[in-house]
Amino acid sequence: EFRRVLFRSDISFLLENESTANAIAPPVSTNTFLTFFSTKKSNRTSETLLVLSFFKRFLVYFLCFINIRIANFIPNQKKRWHISCNCLIKYLTEMLKNNKIISEDINHILETDLPWKDFKNKVILITGGNGFIASYMIKTLLKANKKYKLNLKLISIIRKESKSNLKNPLLEVIKDDLTDLNTQKIPKADIIIHAASIASPRFFEKEAVDIIKTNTLATIKLLEIAKKISEKFLYISSGEVYGEIENYNTEIEENYYGKINHLNKRSVYAESKKIGELICNSYSSSKKLKVFIARPFHTYGPGIKLNDGRVFADFVNAVVN
């Protein structure tokens, strides 16, 4: 019976809905997918179970299967097992969603003496919303919004073919190609943060043109939008722009310019970031728009893939494997 229902092509009670957050089982009723399998056919309802990913779906099916087995052997314990399976699903979902290290990092950021109130009633647009730095920014701002009652609204732009890793009622997700951005889709934003760009060296050769376009053409497009609708623009550049450093024992000043072989395939990231900075500097004369550049160096943490290609990922990969 489990297999028959599971593999039917017209499962009316199973609905995948990406726009619904935090939903692994409807909280309004206990008569969900779990109860479906142990009730009589005449009493079954068409309530839907919202499943947000393949893993969660597999987890639900697996726990439902265990639930059926237990219920068959212990008829009087059906209700209790339904509830405990439901709780377990919700607990595991929350556990996967809330990484302890990320939570500690965000709490540490929120405790720092920053002018959080300056974000009050602001709309902030962040590109590359699924990326490591951008997703940390979004998570931090969402938590800051709750803690400091900022009445923030966040907009995340991700690739057309991507799925958003973050879901929140205060977060609007726009799927679009940054180099061919539909400006009609972009709502008014007080602050625009351009954090989109492939940063993993293993993609530098394969995705060279994409990296160049994201750091140059997309930067121009976003600055043109910012000129009309925003107060501030932040470009996330990279420490790579300093190039080869002759003496690693000295401090690097912001006006230091090292050597970069522009014909080296690995230089596609550094050179396009430098051009991105040049573009930002060209727009900085605007009286209405304040333009800022940040140059992060090594940034790492939960979410970085072991085969990322950067040295910190290689070290961790060597330890793990």
C-alpha cells in the first residue's frame, strides 16, 4: 500500500511548494501524511504535506514507513507514534536548517557595536543570495531585524536556475541573469550590495566569461539602477586585487598594487574584480549615491564545499578524508 501510493503519478495529497517556508507538516492538524497510511480508505483526507527538498521528502517517507510498521504491531500506540514521528521530522528539519556554528557567528556579529538602527525601515538588495558571504549577510540582517525591531525588507537576487537556500517572509527572492537584468523586476532599494561572483578557483577556467560579466557588466547595470533608486552601493571585491605580494612580512596598505599576469587563466577573478572596482570608482562622483568597496581575503565556514579548490577547503578535506 505504501509503495502503491508513493509511486502513483497523480498523488493529490502530496504537494511541493517552494514558496512555503518552515513547512514539513501542516501545524493546523494532526491528520497529515503520517495519518494517511494508517486510517481506513473511507476516512482518508486529501490534506497536503509540504516537502521542500528531496532529502526532506525521503526523510518523511522513511519515517512514515517505520511508523506503519510500528503501528501494525502496536495498534494501541498509533496516536503516540504519529505524534513522535511528526515531532522528529520537525526537529530534524530545524536541526538541518539552523547550523550551530552559523548561529554562534551571527550572534557574535549582532553583539558588536555597530549602528544597527541605521538600517531601520530600509530595503536592502543583495546579489548572489545563495553565496557564502551574501547568505551570511542575509541571515544576520534577518536576525538583526528581529532583535533590534528594524522593520527591514530584504531582496535577494539569485541565478535563474537556482533554488533559494533561504526562506523568510521578509525576504523577496528574484531569479534573474545579472548581466541581462530586467530592471522592471527590481523594486526600490535603499542599499544595494553586489556580492555575486564565482570565487572557487576550480571554476576560473570553465566559467571565465561568466565571472568577467558578473564583475563588470552586472556591476555597471546595478550601479545604473542604484543611481536612480538607492542611497548606497557596496561592491564585494576581493583581496585578490593585490596580486603577487613580494614581501609577505609587511602589512598591505589599500594603495598597494602587486603584479597580476592578466593572461594567466587563474587571473580572471582578480582582474575582473579590479575592473569592477574601477567601475565603482567611476560612479563614485555621483552626489546622490555613496559607493563603497570591500576586499575580503580568506572567508570560510559552514557551506563551503570540500572540493572548493581554495587552500582552507583543501586543508579540511585532507583532515576529513
